Amino acid sequence: MSDAEPLLAVEDLRTVFHTDREEIHAVDGVSFEVRAGETVGLVGESGSGKSVTARSILGLVDSPGAIEDGSIRYRGEDLTDDNWERHRGDIAIVFQDPGSALNPVYTVGNQIREALKIHQDLRGREARDRAVELLEDVGIPDAATRVGEYPHQLSGGMAQRAVIAMALACDPDLLVCDEPTTALDVTIQAQILDLLAELQREEDLAILFITHDMGVIEDATDRVNVIYAGEVVERAPTDVLFENPQHPYTRALLRSIPGRTPPEETLPTIGGEVPTPTGPATVCRFAPRCPDAFGACVEVHPDHQDVSEGGVDRSAACLLHDDNYPNETGLGDGPDGGGPDERSVAPAAENTNYGAVDHGGGAPTETSVAGDASGQSATGGVDDIDDGGGEL
Ligand SMILES: Nc1ncnc2c1ncn2[C@@H]1O[C@H](COP(=O)(O)OP(=O)(O)OP(=O)(O)O)[C@@H](O)[C@H]1O
Ligand code: NI
């Protein structure tokens, strides 16, 4: 890691929604960095706070939400001090659904030219030529014709390419991609991932890659932050995270990737769902679903612990790594360790069933039931059957 100022430094970011009924701490103390030219992943299940983090970075959080604490520094300058306008074109975002990013009543070319006018002061012939060039850069064939087409004339994959071209029209240094391939079918997904990798190399773009799909994280990112219920629970270079995950949540996410579980075995998913954080974090929010939770996990909030090995910078927010809280369960047994078994005892947790689904034709099996012997857990146990895609 160089001493140079990172391109983007998010520190202790807290974004809260004040609804009539409750306060939702959607992003609750998130910190991470993106350096120039690298791809950093933000991965977690639905509802974990990924999109709110992305919108916070872009200054796009709408009422009843607001950034209440923390900083978002772009090249050292805190965007939360109302500096978004000044850096509007420096950070661009690509959303999941290209349909919502493109205006149906204007041609693709018109929309790119508009971005070129705003961000690069290009007009007329120059803007038109540049728009065609951008469409060529993102791999749209016959760009000179396509530039005059309307969004509905493009397939999903082509529309997402056009959205990326629009993002590039701002000449950004950082591209935030919020599930950019989730709405696309698998072959097209791979093509868009290839395109992003190529753009990153050629344009020296930094990318913040947001997804729920660990397979995409493995393919596309250099470093990764695992987010759960508004908090980053583990951060590491992608290869070491996959080799040796240190947080039980990360281990569970990894086990859910098809292909990492032998075909004759059941594909586990994580029983239960991400809780909505309606108050400040006082305990481990993952404890109710954690196969390794022990008493202290539902009493204290885990801070990030340094779990570096061999000079690799990484950390995990888990009491299993905190020497102040010795426990009898011990750490897992290697990369696949910490799995559900008899050691998993979570006395105070309400929902500790560990779901498993079958992806080979047999009946769904429960791989473990820990803690909650009363059977009152509502959402634990056998999950919906999901036999592919690596989705959670
Ligand atoms: N406008 C809003 N008003 C109230 N709560 C919101 C609003 N937007 C998001 N939230 C809440 O913030 C939390 C985080 O949502 P977010 O959309 O960031 O999740 P996500 O990780 O992007 O999930 P997904 O994978 O489904 O996109 C959720 O509990 C969600 O209900
Ligand atoms: Ni989202």
C-alpha cells in the first residue's frame, strides 16, 4: 500500500432514514478506501446497505435519509461539506437497471451529448463525434447508426453499454457500479465485466463494484469489503479473502457460491435475513444467524480486529478474533471452517438455524440447528430453494 492519498476515502459513514415509525441506520459506520486505478468490491445480501452507501458517495441520498456522520473524501476533499457539485463529473455511477438510467424520449446520442456538454463543454460536431467514439469504446457495433437510436431499440446488454458510455462522458476517475450486471443474463454479464476490466486498464479508472454475488467479486475485484446490516464486517484483498475468510458471515457467503460446494452435497444458504438496523449497533448484528456466536456476541459490539498475515492488510469485526473475549467455540477449521456443527452455540440468539438447500435433486436438509431449541425462529432453517446464480 502506498502512502499516497487514496482517490476515495470513506470514513465512519452514517446514513440514516427517519421514517414515521423508526430510524433506519442503513449505513452505520462504514469505512473503506479506493485507490486510483483499482477495483474495490462491496458485497453483502439484499438490504445490507450497499446502494445507500453508493448514493451517499454520489450525494444522492434523498429525504427522509441523510448523511449524519463521517466523511467521504475525494482526493482529500470532504464531499459531505457540500463539495459534490464541484466533483460531479469525477465520480460517475452505473445502476443495475439501464432502463431507468436512460431517458426513453431522447436518443442515446442526445443523452451522451448532454453529458459531454455539461461535463466537458463539448458541443456540435465535436460532441457528436465524441459520442460515437464513446459508443465504440464500450463495444457497441455500428456506433454511428446506434447513436441516433432510442433506448428501447437497444437490448439490455447494449443499453448497459450505453449507460457506461454516458458515465464515461463525464471523464470520471471513479466509477461506482451498483449491481451493473444483475439485470442481465449470464453471457451478457460476463461481457460487461470484461468491458469494465478493459476500461479500467485503458482509462485508468478506479471502480467501486457493488454486488451481492461473490462469484462476481472474485472475477472483478482487487480488494473487497463485506457489508452486513450497515456495517463492514470484513475487509481484505480478494484472493486472500477467498482463500481464508475470517468472519463467519464471509464464510457463509462463500459457501453459498455454486461450484465451491461439491455437487453431491447440499448448497447452503444463510438462514434468516439481514436485520434492519433500527438503532445504534450495540451487539454483533450477525450473531442471531452466526454458527459460531457465543455469549459475548450478543452483549458487545465487535470492533475491527487486525487479522493480517504475512504483511497483508486485512481486518474482521468479530469477537472470535478479539483476545478480550475468549470463547470456548474456537475458530473454524481452515478456509471452510467455522461451519455449522455441534460447537455452534448461541445462547441468547433468537434465530440461529442454519439453512441449507438442495441443488442436486434430493430433499432439503438442515445442516445445523444451534441455540434456539424452542423452535421459535421465524425465518431460519431451510431456505427458499435457490439452485443457481450464486444469489443470496
Ligand atoms: N428511502 C428509504 N427509506 C427508508 N429506508 C430505506 C430507504 N432506502 C433504503 N432504505 C433501507 O436501508 C437499508 C439498506 O438498503 P440498501 O438499498 O442500501 O440495501 P442493498 O444492500 O443495496 O440491497 P439490494 O441488494 O437489495 O440492492 C434497508 O434496510 C432499506 O430498507
Ligand atoms: Ni442495492
